Amino acid sequence: AQTVTQSQPEMSVQEAETVTLSCTYDTSESNYYLFWYKQPPSRQMILVIRQEAYKQQNATENRFSVNFQKAAKSFSLKISDSQLGDTAMYFCAFLIHFGNEKLTFGTGTRLTIIP
Amino acid sequence: EAQVTQNPRYLITVTGKKLTVTCSQNMNHEYMSWYRQDPGLGLRQIYYSMNVEVTDKGDVPEGYKVSRKEKRNFPLILESPSPNQTSLYFCASSLGGQGFNQPQHFGDGTRLSIL
């Protein structure tokens, strides 16, 4: 069974600063996918960024980037130039693309951007 | 506009009164899934469906039923709701199979309170 661990329940950072959210996972699979989802107070689930495990290059999406360390089973999210709209719950998730495309989620990190 | 629509958004009801949460997608997706979100636990899969008339249990199926009679609809049924089913529920859909490069789309969530 796959597990996803987010060890930081809450974080806060000043606006315009950089923040890194941690995520580790455990799996015996070699081909899988990793995601970060954002859940603002409106409670929508918004895909922030995704990474295919077979790709060594770290994914980036504007101010969001990941540090994917496959051997260490680590998948952290870096938010640069943080903005007030980044205040949200962030979930790390894992998916094996075979059969049930279930997303296995971590418990989330509540991020607050301070003006 | 591509979307997953859940109804109702909020529901307060009493123990034992059957209820149905509807989910509909307009993207011709084959794969649909239900998750529940609880504090400190992240999102956990309840049931999933890989196509019409094909459904299977996720990680926490007890007390729930689903059906997939049409491709676009995937209702979640609570035959005899209990207070431990008080939660935030999400429906999600994706192309499935070879459509992995398309992300899973989430509905806006349904907040259920069972008294």
C-alpha cells in the first residue's frame, strides 16, 4: 500500500517570501505520479503541479516548483514570491496509473501568507 | 465549460434518513470517483467507477453505495446515514486509461452533517 506523509500541519510566511512544503511517500512501485493540490477557503481542489516519476527534471509552473528526489521518496513544493492568494491547505498526492486511478493524499499543510 | 457538478453543496439531515449526493460531469470522462475529507486524514477514496456499470470499492466504502448507469452521472447514496459520515465529500473524474495526461477534475464539494 502507498502512503503519503506531510509532516508540517501548519506553516506561515511573509508575503513575497519563499516557502517550501515537505512531502514524503512510500511505495514499491517504480512508475507513478505525484501531485500538489491547493484547497483555498472556498474548498475547491485545485491542481497546482504534477510530476511523473520517470522524469528526472523537476516540474515547474510559474512561481511553483518541486524538488523530486526519487531515491529518497521526497516531493517538496516550493512557492516563490508568495502572495496572499496562496493562503490555502496544500495536499500532496500520489497515483499509480494502473486500474483504479486512486489518488492517495497526505494529511495536508495549512499555509498562511502574512501581509 | 468543463466541469464536475455536485449537489447539494450543503446538507444537514438526521440519522437514518436516506440521502443521495449527485455528481455529473460534462467531459465524457470514463473514470469517476468519490472521496471524503476529514480533518487530519486528508482525502480518502470511497468508491470509484472505470466506466458505465463498472464500480468498485475504495478505501472506506462502508455505509455507502454508488451506481453508474450513465457515463456522466455517478451518485453517492447513503442508505442509512450515521453521524460518523459527517464529512466533506468530493466527486472527481478523468479520462482514465490512456488519458492520464489530462488531470482529474474535482467538484466543488458537498458538506454533509448527520445529526
